[in-house]
Amino acid sequence: MTVTTTAPIATPERAGSRAEWLQAALPKLVLAPSFAGILIFVYGFILFTFYLSLTPSRFMPVYEATGFDAYGRLFNQPNWWVALTNLGIFGSLYILICIALGLLLAILIDQKVRGEGILRPIYLYPMALSFIVTGTAWKWFLNPGLGLEKTINAWGWTSFKFGWLVDNDMAIYTVVIAGVWQASGFVMAMFLAGLRGVDGEILKAAQIDGASTVNVYRRIVIPILRPVFLSAFIVLAHMAIKSYDLVIALTGGGPGNATELPSTFMYSYTFTRKQMAVGSASAIIMLMTISAVIVPYLYSELREKSR
Amino acid sequence: MSAAAATSGPVGGSIVTRVVIYGLLIVFAILYLLPLFVMIVTSLKPLDEIRGGNMLGLPETLTFEPWVQAWGKTCIGQVCEGIHGYFWNSIKMVVPAVAISTVLGALNGYVLTKWRFPGHKVVFGLMLFACFIPFQTVLIPMATILGQIGLSNSTTGLVFVHVVYGLGFTTLFFRNYYEAFPTELIRAAQIDGASFFQIFRRILLPSSGPIIVVTVIYQFTNIWNDFLFGVTFAYGDSAPMTVALNNLVSSSTGVKEYNVHMAAAMIAALPTLLVYVLAGRYFVRGLMAGAVKG
């Protein structure tokens, strides 16, 4: 029970009495329940799920490991490939559009516009809503029989069709639309914070040298914002992989399995199709995917701090 | 954020540029507001007016009946008592879960910055990574354990789950905040003989206002908006608001009462929207902190 010298604690020289020992151990005792909780309920549970993925569990957990069969079955499911392909489409478009739109809005707002205090909250409020609410709203909005399509038809453009929500090939893009609507304002806030941190002197100097606004942004500002691009990418990638609620509320994974994602796949295989081992295997693949993005990032962040 | 507004923004620009800038900003503002507007007007229209078409039109016959229906009468499953019970479930879940996870996060952050011990970095790293795991990897074991200890399908069970999986974030927030707090003050208090908890209560806590607000807003929003844990661990009577809303909207029997659905969605959205309106600035800051500044 030693204490490092950087910490502001007087190490008890003669840790004889019980009170002194308690005083020294108190900080660790306070932290212990949380840490134990996380060890058990996060890391222990991950091991548990991994173990289940090695068993032939179906409706109920079976505790006899038989090998990697479930992974074989997982990757033989056409449905899983649909889920992975959809994650690829949804993830890349969602990240790209959110970053592009977020950056554009941040740059526009940063042009000393009036009414910034009104505009910013308007772009941001969707972030406060739950995915279930967002999904419900967009499901209604994009409903071909009643929503946007019918409204535009009623305005006189009778041949207008917008049936993406019920179209096998297009439904995944409605998830992108709703997802972007919800998260792009947040990305804007991140970029705006980054822009406000850029040293005004550099920009002034560049302008005096005759650089155009576009060039100032392209050559100076955007390169300075590199860490923000990285943070935005990490947050969005992580959200895309975890996305579950939005799909459930917007399309329910359908039509057919057209908007299946790994997250919805895991849930239905585990809890409704009684294929717990396959569900566990898919959860482990999801964890590995997220880890591939998050671990290097956290590692570099924590290391930088220690310098 | 807005305090720094004057320091950046590089251009003056021509009138044409200004028009383009404002034009784009306004178009986007309309696009972002449109779904909310549609939800509100739809929730105030009678059903036949909705079937008639114009989604964007203001209600010709203004009615609050859909809200009354949604709150107290609409059928979810077999029960026709509206969503108010589920609304209270969410309140009963969110208040203790936010309180407990915030208090624990504050204490953890305090220990991890001011009472460091060998390996504190590993401890923090493990807690931080826990924020990012896909919850799909803990669903099955958690369902099993909650069943065994008799907490499945209960609000208490959900509180427990949200506290456990919120700890990483609350610890992160407080740890980053306390990192900047002058350690000399704590050392001085210690020399004066102040104990662990005295230092926390008298020195750190009084200046923790901003981070407490951020953490509470962040946790409130996250837990209120949660669906995955709710739908997995609490069904039937103890389901939270988001699960009830989804059940209501996706139930396929009978006539689809879109106006009631939209009213229910608005009711589900109101608490977090209210928090956002009242404390929007902190909300953004909280979300930004969630973007990990390890």
C-alpha cells in the first residue's frame, strides 16, 4: 500500500494503528466498488459473452465450450453479410456527411454572423432527442402514403415519388438521413469549438499576405483542425457501430432485412431467434471492430497526457 | 463558447458572400426544424385531416385530444392507460441512476487525480474503455445475472445497470475537471489535518458546480433516451418511456393513430428538450467532454 510521491498524501511512517491504515487505504476503498463493478460487469461480462460464443447455446446458456463453431455459422449467414454491408454503407456515409456538414455549418457560423445564438441551438437540438423519437419522427416524415410524398403530391407535383423507407435498396439511406439529422449539429459544435481555438493573428497575417478566404481555410484552418477531425471520426464511428435504436424505430430492420445492422442482428439472433451462441459471436465481432478504432485512440490520448 | 465569438471568423466579404452565407444557414435551420415542426402540428390535428395530406400545414381544427389520448388512454399491448405510467417509470429510473452515478463519479475522479496510487493510470484506462464497449457484449450475462438476483424486469434493475455503465463517463468528466484543480490547496489542507472526506466536501465540492451540471445533464439525457437496456431488461409494466413509445408506434393492430403517436413522441422528447433549452450551453459542453479529451 505505497503511495507515489506525486500524490499529495502523507504516507504514514509508522502504519501501526488501525486508524492510520484506514486513512491511507480510504481513497482506494472509495474507488474499489466502482472499479470492481467495472471489472465484473464490463470485462467479466465480455469474457462471459466470449465464452458463450464458444458453446452451442441456443435458447438458454449452455456452459460447455465446444469451439469456434458459432463463428463459422455466423459468417455463413447471408443475413450477417447483409448486416456488415449495411454497416459499411451506413457507417461511411454517416461519418462522411456528418463531418462535411458539420464543418460547413461551423465555418458558416464562424463568419461573424448575426443570430449565432439562435442558429446554433437549432442545429444542435436533435442531439437531445432519443433515437426512438428521431426514428418515430422520420418514419412519419418519410411515410410514402402520408408524409413528404403525399404533401408534395398535394402541392401539385403529382408524379413525385419518395418511397425509400419501403424500398429494399434505398431503406438504408433513410437511416443515414435520420442519423445525419441527429448528429451533424453536434459535429458542428465540435468544429466550432476548434475554430474558436484558432489563433486569429495567423489568419490576419495570411490575409495581409493576400491569401483568399478559401485558401486560408484550406491551407491553414483545416490542417489546424486535424485533431477535431479525429475526435469526430472516433465518436461517429463508435456511434455508427452501436446504432440500434434508430433502426428499430425507423425501419425495424426492414423491409425484409434491408436495414439489418450487426447490432440488430445480435439482438434478434440472441433474444428472438434463440441462437445465443451466434448472437454472442456477433457481439464479440462488434467489440473487436470498435476496439480497433478506440484502443489506439485512447492509448495515444493517455500517453500524450503523461508527457 | 460564445464568449470567444469575437476572436475568430476571418472574413469581411462582399454582399453576395454574406447573402450566400445567411441563405445557407437559414435553409439548414429550416431543414433541422422541419421534423420537429411536423411532429408538433401532426400531434394537434384530428386523424382525418392527417389522411387528407398536407403534412406541413397548420391544423385546420386544432385539437389537444391526441395528447390526452397519448398520456392517459392509448393502448400499449393489452393495456389502455396511455403512456403516463411509463413516463413515471423513466423518472423513477433516471433520478436515482443519475444521482448515484454522479456521486460515485465525483469520488472516483477525486481519488484518481488527488490521491494517486501506483497503477492509477491502468485503473482509469480500464474505466475509460468501458465507456466505449458495444453494450451488445454485456446484454446476455446481464440478463442472466439480473434474473438470478431477482432484479430482471424492474426499475431497480435498470437503475443498477445505468449506474454501472454510466460510471466510466462520470468518472471521466470529474477526473478531467479535477486534474486542473490546484493540488497545493489539497496538500495544504492535509497538513492542517483535514481528512479525505473533509477535503472533498470543503475544498473540491464547492468549486465543482459546473462539472456537476455537465455530468447530470449528460447522464440524464443518456439514461432517459436509452432504449437497448430498457427493451432487454424491462418489459411490460416496468418498461421505460422509450420502450413504450416504440411499442405504441410499431404495434400493427388497428388503425394507426399518427397524431397520438406524434403526441407520445413529443412527451418522450420533452424532458430532454427542456433540459436542453434550460441548460443548452452546458449540454453542449457535456457532449463535447463526452467526445473524450482523455
